[in-house]
Amino acid sequence: MKEQFDFGYPWWISYGHLVVVVIAAAFLALGHARKWSKVPMLLLSAVLLWSTAAFVAARFVLNVNGRSAMPTQNFIPSGKGRVLDMGAGTGRSSIMVLEARPQTTLVALDLFGESYDEHFGPGASPQERLLANLKAAGVERRVTIQAGDMRQLPFKSAEFDAIVSSYAVDHLNRDGVQKSLAEADRVLKPGGELLLMLIAKDPWLQFTFGPLLLHGGTRGLPWWTSRLQEAGFQVVKHGMRPATLYMLAHSGSASEVR
Ligand SMILES: C[S@@+](CC[C@H](N)C(=O)[O-])C[C@H]1O[C@@H](n2cnc3c(N)ncnc32)[C@H](O)[C@@H]1O
């Protein structure tokens, strides 16, 4: 059925703060009944306030189990072409591009291995879960699902007009990042576009989850700019979205950073 997505991120990312809300509220009620002193009551009120606000931010601002919005309209401005999603997972980034650019086709590539299981847990086969979400979005006819490693892409050179990769390359170590960006540059046509979305240490993430969920998020814009340049890319735009650093780069073309 249309619109029934299951992107499979763990429940606690969206709803975990509610557990804290319930516990803090229960202790506040107990403290009120037993007339506890001001200090613990104030502390409990602060925890209740934070957990309520963090729940709203996690569920409705970060919204990892909902649709993802394109961070920039400058990605694939022609609106058409063949796109690769490196680390497609359960399809959130693929659907983001396919819906925003209805004349594109896309290859959804993922290793479907340990990292997939860590993020999305057990269930139907990874390919089936991905396909179910593509069908829910009504875009499945424009997609090919392919198992493969982004550090050694199973494609010929210059096969793609654009590549998207969201919250995937930043799971790799430095060597893995360098290999996958070099591969991205290889399989893109000259001047092809790469949209990277990376977990970023921003106020939203720090407020809701502190150091949790950061993985490669401490590397920052200069680090990623250097890796992209080493791989032959020119960064043409970058910016922040909640919990996200995005970078738009062109393969082998010279353009100014905005
Ligand atoms: C956090 S998920 C992101 C999924 C999706 N892009 C999104 O935005 O929701 C990271 C994905 O990268 C995949 N991945 C990790 N290492 C990979 C590799 N070397 N090659 C291909 N995919 C990989 C994992 O299997 C996982 O599905």
C-alpha cells in the first residue's frame, strides 16, 4: 500500500525519550505525594522538561523513520539522469532523490551485511525490505537493487550522472572513505554530481542524544573537503540540516565553494 514506509531505524531513536518522560513524571508524582524537598523536585522537573523537548526534537525534527528531504535543490538540477545511492539501506535516501527528481533512474547499492543488520535489525531479507519501501513510494520501476561494496563498486567507469550517499560513507574508516570516494569519482561521468549527507555534531543532535549516534560525526567540514579533493572532487556547496552536514561536489570540475 502506498505511503506505508518502514525504514527500520531502532525504536529508541524516535521514542526512547518517552521512557525517561514516564519515569521522571512518576518520580515527580511520588515526590509530590511524599512532599520531597525542592532540590530533587527541581532536578526531576528539569529531566522531565529535557526529555519532553528531546522527544519532540527526535520524533519530529530528526524523524529518522520518516521521509528525508533533499538538503539542496542544486543536486541534479536537470532533473534527469542515472543515479547511484551508495549505502541505500532501507531506501530512505533513494526515495528522497527519486521523488524529488521524477525523471531519474537509480541503482540502490548496499553491502547488506553486518552494518545493515546493526542499523536495521533482523526481519525479512534486506532486499525485500528495501523493495517494500520503494513500492510504498511508487518508485520501484525506476530502481535496480544491487548488492555491492562502495569501496569497490561493481560498475564500469563513467556510468552515472549523479551519486547520493546519506549516513553511509561516514561509517567507514579513513581508508574506506578514501576508497569509496575514489570509486565514486571513477563511476561518475566527468562533471557528475555527488551529494554526501553525513551525521554532524550539531545542537539538535547534542541536545537529544549527547555523544550517541555520532560515529564519524566529529570529522567536520575541513576533513571531508580534503578527502573529496583528494578523490578528484570540487566541493560546490555545503550546509547544515538537523544532525546533518551535507556537501555537494562535482567530479573533476572547477567551481567555487558557496
Ligand atoms: C545508516 S544506513 C543509511 C541508509 C540510507 N542511506 C539512509 O539514509 O537511511 C548505512 C548503510 O550503509 C551500508 N554500508 C555500510 N558499509 C557499506 C559498504 N562498504 N558498501 C555498501 N554499503 C555499505 C549499510 O549496510 C547500511 O545500510
